[in-house]
Amino acid sequence: MEQTAIKGTIFDIQHFSVSDGPGIRTTVFFKGCPLRCKWCHNPESYVPQTQIMYVSGKCSLCGKCAEICPSSCHSIQAGNHRYQSEHCTGCGRCAKLCPAEALTCVGQSMSAGEVLSEVLADSLLYETSGGGLTLSGGEPMLQPAFALTIAKEAKANGLNVCMETCGFASSEKFQEILPYIDLFLYDYKLTGIEKHQKYTGVSNELILSNLALLDSAGKDIILRCPIIPDVNTDDDHMEGIIQTANQLTHLREIHLEPYHNAGVSKWQNLGLQELPALLTPPDTKTMDSFARRIAAGTQKEVHVM
Amino acid sequence: MYERQKESLAAYYQKITLQKDRLADDTYHKQFFDTRRQIIEEFETFYAQNPDTPFALFKSRMHTLMAKYCRPVIFEGNPFFFEFGYREAQSWGISEINPIRFLKQKISIGLHDKFPILTQCEKEFEPVFDLAALGICSASSSFDGDHHTLGYTNLFQHGLSGLMEKLQNRLDTFEENSEEALYCRAMLESCHAVLTIAEKFADAAREKLAGCANEKQKQYLELLAETAGKIPAMPPQTFYEGLAMLLFTREAAATLEEIGISQLGHVDRLLGPLYEQDLLAGRITEEEARELISIWMLHTDIKFDLAHNSWPETSTCIQLGGCDRDGQPVYNTVTRMFIEEHHRLGLINPKLNCRYRNDSPTEYLTAAGKAMLAGHNNFVMINDDIIISGLQKSGVALEDARMYVSGGCQETMIEGFGHTEGVAFYASMPRVLDLFLQGDAPDFVIPCGVPESYEAFYESFMTSICTFFTKMITWRNMRQSYYRQLTPSPFFSATQTGCIENGRDYSHGGAKYNFSTISLIGLGTVADSLFAIKTMVYEQQKVSLPEFVRILSANWEGHRDLQKEIIALPKYGHNHPEADGLANRFLQDFTKNLYPHKNERGGNYIPSLFVYYHFETFSHVLRATPDGRNAFELISAGAAPGQLREIKDVTMPVKSMQHMDFTSCGGGSAVLDVKLPLSRHMTPELFASFIRACGQYHCPTIQPNVVSQEELLDAKLHPEKHQSLIVRICGLSAFFVALTPEVQDEIIARNLYQM
């Protein structure tokens, strides 16, 4: 277990997860993501460092945080709490002190062993349901050695292991980890290099070549497609999904994930200056019509999540 | 068909609904009370002539008179016979107007004359009412008027005639006029009365048949005329007869004995084979069986105006699943039909008490899951391994233990083997701890002093709490040994193994098993309090015990930082081995100390950890507790964790249970409330897996709820939009919108484990 001393940054471990792969699962959310999707509802997953989250509704304006913060991120001005995150080092002193629990730490450093012991505690739930562990994020492949250790040990303990990935990581690292992953939940966000670059900040070439790599290695794949109004609801993208799906031999299902705006307040809470565009979530009818179209074009199971 | 029945039953029960002390319909009121008067007059004559008759024979005499004057009610188009016309609609335990009530009152007066010591005894019992006022216990009733199950299996096997034959044979072996012989005579007389009433139903059906022109209605009346009398005399031969047996004998016992018979039977175990036989012989179709089941289940909800009832207890349950006496798993078409019809009709009662174990078929758990996930929050899932092993630890034979059922809420009863007195009393352990620390009720709870180590503190608390319970039990036994004279139940006892053999009533220890159950309230609060004292006072020495006690009596005023630090400590139910271990140690030590106590029937006291709504009243008199709780806030419920720290997900308390050994409760039920995630991806199959995993984590009884916080909040604001929202609370299910705002708030607060 010496290797399991390796540390990584996690922003959540979700137990009893029923939408991140088969059965009842535990999903480990890795902090840090190479993409900057314009619609992201998990902005706390962007940077790999620990961050402070501030919920104004809970704040009692006591000012204790302003007193203790070594980087002067907090201030009380004219009866308002101002939180500026640019200089925050994530030391967490303010969160520890905050009597109203308005400040919390997002992200904690954990060893692979610690993560595993929390995951293995749910083994009986996996056994009875055919579930297991899901590595998610953020992007788990941004901490490849940490992810590899966890996946390896989980497999050694007989767990089913899934990985949710955006696919933007080195192909060698995917090669290394793929023997320990049973199922990839692989993002397919946009069709076309330029569009991908525009809305996520990166090109999709590496992503598509990694997808082909996993498929040729014989790995089970579920394609996860976020559906974002006015961004990727066009015919080209629907065709793109169908074409990509038809090129894969080991594709099991296609999941369509309608955009939701539940994460918008998190941007403010993190003290981020730039806010994401607020879009209207697609209605069920629209989603169902996309699902029917893709199912007809691929002969695969399509689920609206 | 079902809808017509619903209307006709509703019309009848509306008329006999008790409003203050009158029945809603004057005609019925007059009829009820005229009959009651006739019975009482005749009884008084008998009493005057035979004042020294044993109490059981007074009761059986009363049964004879009730049979004589019974005017059975037959509902048009209903194949069942169950309405004796003696109780008001809403009665589930002790009825206000039932003639048998008079007998209890009369004997009660006689009892004081006969046993002057009883008056003395009651005087000595008075402090217990002070205790109740202090919020330590509930001691308002001297009887368990609920939590009984009739010996249905004995009735199915022998028929009432078979049991009477057994009785007659046993009677012949007793010395004439011996106590046992007289008691057997009472049992015989009561059984005769039950048979007479059944035959009266047949007579009434025949009478109606004469003037009936409707072919369909004729068929039902012919069926009734043919069946009533044969049932309950003979063992049921068909599915229909089985249903008729359960309903008729349950109503007979509840009406004649004045004890709540909360269990309608382990229906799939008893009826499954009869249904299969009928099906093979072509006597029934599944559709017909479902119709019978739906009409059979209808009779409880319809008596109570549940949509406008702020505390809709009906104490009516059925048992499903589990295993039979040989240990074979029980699951069949009847199980599925009961679950599906209950869900389809949107019923609240009978409550669905589902036993499960490791080898319960997935199909069974999935059927329950399907209804649950659609918001039919009417289930409890009871872990056979915990209850059966527990009962064995209490000395119950394995085959007998397998016959357990549960009800009013989830109280364990061994069907056909006596009475386990579901709640002898409730006791608030946090209140005992509070008085132990504060030392201001030394007459009841030995004060704490200043122990030097945590071990010394713990020992001292254990001694104090055990001394308190010994006192409670002594008082109670003393009082019960006289008061049980009031409750001989010769018909009920005739169905319980042991009573015929011993020639003794169940209330006098005649049955094979004679437990009493004490319901312990606030395990989580006490365990967390002990953990806080251990850590803060003795290990980290952040505060001295006397100072801590002062802080608590001042409700943390000026010490909010300490309170915050304490709330952040590990808590029971959060899968923390040390915190859970402390709770378990407390439970094991306490039960060990409780076992030597015997009740007035010679049986053991066993603890249970479930809660009725009393825990709210217990909470609202309680000062701040060492776990970080503010004064008057809610204490923990049943086997569930306290509410000071957020429970992030449902797996947390479930995993905690592996650190607990609830079999030490000796069969007493421990109930864990869980809130299941409302995800579209949550399937009945996953529910089944979850329940199975709960069993493997040694969870005791699971009381699940599937409802969103948003819906609860909206239902409180806009009740008109949520008329059919069902929630599970404290051992019963209810329409959320009918509950009082206080109870609604409590449910909202307790609706933990958001996903």
C-alpha cells in the first residue's frame, strides 16, 4: 500500500451515486480541469488548488474573516461582505473560523489510500447493485498518477471502475490507466475543431484520437453529450454525434445531458469576476426529439439524463 | 365494484363517526345505545346473582350477551363479513361506546373494593406521573391497548372448532372448579360467542336473500350465507375463505376483547398456498383475486377521515415477505398483488410491514421499490436477521421466532405465541442524562457528582440509569399485577399457543412467550453527549464537568465557540467507528442490565428503539445537552442519528449500523429513518439492491421516505395542490397536508440526506 500514499486534490466524494455508471456507485470528483466550457456548472472544479466558497445568504457580517485573512481577500464595506479571490491561497483559515458557516473550503488534499478506504466502505452496496467506483471531475486525467493508483487498487479489490473524462489528456496516460477501467463515460461536447476551441478553450483533435484509442483497445464506452441551447443544438452536431458513434465498436449507450443552470450561483460564491451566460434549459420535448434522431442514426440506446 | 364498495362503506361509517360523545347519525346513536343498555341490564342481573364469578367468566358472559344482541351489518355487494355494529367508525384500540368498555369500568371499581392494596399501589405509582410531567417517560396508560396479533396461523390450521375441541379436552383434565378449569370454560364460552356471531351473519344474509331480485347481489349473499359460520369454525379451504377468516376473527377479537389487534396477518404466508390451489383448480382468476384483495383492504381507510385527520393513526398493518416457520422464504403472487393493489388504489392502510432477509427474491424487493419510488411512502423494511437472532437471544425457539410479525407501528410480536407488549413505556434517555448531570431531581435520578475519569463517569451514569429503570419497572409490575385482572381476553388467548395448555389467560402469563418492551428514546443524543463529555471534559480537558453542566443549564450562552467545537466532533450515525462504538457500548451495557428484570407475566423486558410522536414532547422540555444541542430542540429518533450535523448521504447511517449490534434488543425493533434520493436514475432494482445492502450492513428496520424537500415546502404553502402526497412518520403513513403545521415542520426538518 506504499504507493497509495500519493496525494491528490478532490473536491467531493459522492456516495449513493446512481447516474455515473451502472448500479450504486461512489463518485470521486478530482479538482482541476483543462477545459473552460462556457456552460460549466462546476466552476469549483477548474483549478487544482483548494478554494474558498462564500455563500452570502449565510453571512452574519461579523468580519472575523477580514481580520484573519493573510491575503486581504475579505472585507466588510458599507454593510456588505466583499470577497475577492485573486489573491486567495486557499489556506482555509477563514472557513475554519467563520461562525455562520458562510465560508467553506472547496477541495482537499487526500492520499489515494484515504480515498480508497472511503470508497471501499460502500463495497456491499456495489456488490448488491453491480455498482462500483467512478472517477470524475474536473478531469481525473489531469492528476494521472493519482488516478492510476486509485483505479489500480480499486481493481485489485474487485471493484468495477468507471471514468468520466473529457478526453483531453496525454494518450500515454490513457494507455497506462485503461487496463484498470471497465467503462469510460466519455464527453462529446461539440462538433468541429473551431467551435470546440471557441466554447471549451481547447481543440477536439486529441480528444477524438483518445476516443479512438480507447475503442481500439476494446474498452466499453458511453458517450456523454451535453445539450446546450444555441451552442450545440444544430444539425451538424447531431450528425457529428451519429458519425462518431458509428465509428466506435465498443460504444454501449449514448447519454444526452440537458443543460441546466443550477451552478450559476457558484461562480459568484467563488468570487469569480466573469459570469457564464445564463441559458434556458432545453425542454423535454426537444431532448426527446434529439434522442429519437440519434437513436435512428446509430441503432444505439440513447438516454436523456 | 371497488368504487361502489367505497361509497357504501363510507356512507355507513360516516353515520357512526363519533362526534364528541355522540354518533353522527341520531338513528344509529339510538340503536347503538339501546343495544348497549339491553346488554348492560342483562349483565347486571347476572352480576348481582353471581358476584364472585372469576373475571374471565364475566368477560365471556359479556361476550355471550354481545353475540345475543349483535345485529350484523352486511354491505351490499361485499363478500366479507366484519362489521358487528358495536364500535364507532374511528376506533382502533379501545372504543368509547363498545359495551365491553362498561365491563372494564365496572370491574375496575370492583377491583378496588376487592383489593384495597390497589389504592395504596396507585398512590405509590403517583411519582411516575411526575416523571411523565418531567418529560422522562410516558405512563398515562396501564395497558397496552394496541400491538396485538391474533393467532391466525392456529386458526388457519385448526379452525376455531378445532381449538375448541382442544380446549374441551384440556378442560376435562383439570380438576373441576379449579382456576384453570374455570378459565377454560371462559375461553370456550367466548369462542362460542364468536361462532354465534358468525352464524348471525349467515342468517342476516339469508334474510336479505329472500327479498333480493338482483342476480349479482344474490350471488354475494349466497356466498356469505354459505361461508359465515363455516369461517371461522373450519380451516379456510380457499383464498376467499382465508381472507374472510383474517378479517372476521380480527374484528371479533378487537370488538369483544377491547384490545387493539393491529396485525391483520402475515398475508402472503397464510394466503399464498390457498391462492395457488384455487388457481390450479380453476376456482379463481388473478383479476378476481385482486378485486377481493382491494375490497378486503378498503375497510380501514374508509373508517377514518384521513384527509382531514391531523394524527391519522389506525394501527392496522399487514405483514409481507420474510420466511415461514421452516425458514423458507415467503414471496408469491399474493405478495405482489397486495403491494400492487395497495399502490394502485393509493391506500394509506393497512400499513405494509415488509420482512426481508438475505435470500428474499429480488422480485419482491423490486415490487416494493416500484411503489416506493412512485412516492407510495407506506413501507417499512424489517431485517429478519436482526429480529429473529434477537428473539433467539431472548430465549425464543428459532421456529417460533420466524413467526414474528410487527404492528401498530413496527413493534415485534410473535404470532400465535402471546403478547410482547409493544410499549410498556417510553423513556427519554437524554432526560435521564440531563437530570443526572444537573442533579435537580434526586428522587428519581441519582446525581452525577464529579467522577475523576470518563470510565468512572460512565459507570456512574449506567448505575443511575439502571436504578431509574429498576424503579420504573418495579412500580409498573406492581400496578400491572392488579390491573391485569381487568384484561382477561379468553377469545384472544384461545388462539395463542400455551394458554389452552396452561389454562391461563395471556395477561396472566398463559402464553408461551410473555415479553414487555420498553421503548428507549434518544440513543443518538445520549451517545453523542457521552462522546462530547469523554473528549472535551476528560481527554482534552477543555472544560471541567461542573463548568460544562453550568454552560448547559445556561443553554450555551457565552460559550457558542465551545458549542460549535462540540457539534464538529464525530457523531453517532456518521460511520465513525469510535462514535458508533460508544453508542453500541451503551446499548449493550444497558440491555445486559435490563434482562434480569421480569414483568408481571413472568416474561423479560426487552428494549426497542423506535419512536412514536412522543419524542417531540420529550424534546420540548429538555435543556441543552452535551452533544451541542440547544435547549428544547429535537432529540434523536429511534435508531437514527441526531440532527446536529448534516447527514450528507444515505449510506452514512446505513454503514454506521455495522458498528451496532441491535440483536441485543432481543427482538425489540430498532428503526432507522432514511430518505432515498429522488433521482430519475433511481430504479426499483437499485432500491432492491439498497435494501439488500442494508441487510448486509446489519441495519435494523428501515423506514424509507422518497419525497423532495421542495415538494414538502410547497405542500405546506399550497396544500390544495398536494392532496395525495403521502409521507411516512413515526410508524404510520399520512397525507402530509392533513398534519398539523408543527408535525409538518418536523418532517421537513427530518427530511435529511439530500442528494
